[in-house]
Amino acid sequence: MPTAFRHALYYAPRPASLLARLGARWLGRDAVTGAETEQPAVGGIGPEDFAALTRGARRYGFHGTLKAPIALADGTDEAALDSALDAFAATRAPAVIAGLRLGRLGAFLALVPDAPSPELERLAADLVRAFDHFRRPPDEAELGRRRRAGLSPRQEELLAAFGYPYVLEQFRFHMTLTDALDADTLDAAENAARTFFAPVLGRPVTVDAIAHFVEPEGGGPFLVRRFVPLGGPLAARRQGTEPGRFGDER
């Protein structure tokens, strides 16, 4: 794969898992293979409209953000990022989400944790800090786009420090399912999603790898470059656990 336009560090379920298969079908694209998938029928929303209402989420792929997309800073490259990510992952144990539920984030629909996961929040915060030197500072256009959402003073501080306002204590893990919807459409999508994702709602999810996504070209769809497993002897010694204690969700 040629040098990417941007890189992102996400959680994505393992490709063989039911959660991954459902997420790819709902969005209409598999971010691992890049292949389009047939989206489910959603009552009250026609297939073309549903495809349009998930277009933005489909572009990014089914995921939960840990470190938002970045362009690489001058003096860094993909090889250095790969090496740093391998070293980081080797010292971090997997994190567990007790279960997922449907949630509304403003006008968006997403899968969100049933309960806080301090270990996942620590993982995301550590990633943000450890890899910030790889980040090229955002230009004024990107800063303006972020600010149009209406940021609090603390979010403005985080945007200035890390190029993204929803990090550290402002971090809220979520797996986006739709773009912004009006109230009636949001109701219909939520009812459909509750039925469609029923087999995985409320079930534990183990974040046992960092999914390194790339945007090969500006404005193009994101793809999984690789999964970087968390854990190993260093993490086991650090956490007081044995390697392999945690498995992927089934």
C-alpha cells in the first residue's frame, strides 16, 4: 500500500466476529476488504435514502475511535509509526467493554458502552499522548470545521493541544452507525438497529488489538492496514496477568 494520506488508530472487531459482520452490513462496506456489502432493509427508510444517511459513517468504516485521523508530521514516516505502535501495543493489556447498547449522540446513532471502561479510557488517553508527535498540526480549515460543532473552553484547549477536542476526559467511546438524522428518521433507524444488532447488544467486547486504519487518498474511504495485538509478556508482567487471558468477542 502506498503512503497514506492520513492514519487513524481505532478499535475494530476482528473480521470473523459477528460484531464485525453486522457492522459491515449495516454500513454497506467492509473496511478490511474494501468490498461493498448489502445493507439491511430499514422500515420507513428506502434503500437509497438509507445508503445516503450512512454515507459518512461508511467512508470511515465500522470502528470506535481511539486516536482520530492524522496526517504524518514532517520527519516521521509509516515505518516509524509501525515500530512505535508495535512497541506500544506490547506493553498494554486488552481492555474489556462490559456490553454495547444503542445510543444517540446528538442527531447520530451509535453503539456505545453499557458502562464506563476505565481501562479503555486509559488506553485511548495513552495513545493520544504517545503518538501526538506523529501528528501534523491541523490547518485552519480543519480547525474551523471542528469549531462549527460548538466546543467548550476545555475542548478548545484539547483541540489546540492534540488537534482533536474529544480526548482525555472528553473521550466517549462510540461506534458510529449513521450520519446526522432528523428526529423521525432517527427513530426509524434506531428501531431497525435495535433489531439488527440484537445478537451482540449487551455482550462483552474485548479490545485486544489496535486497528491501524489508513485513508489512502484525501476524501477516500478508510481501510484497515493491520491489526496490532495488545498484550504479550511485557503487558502480562505489568498487569499481573497471563498472556492469552483475554479473547476476542464471539
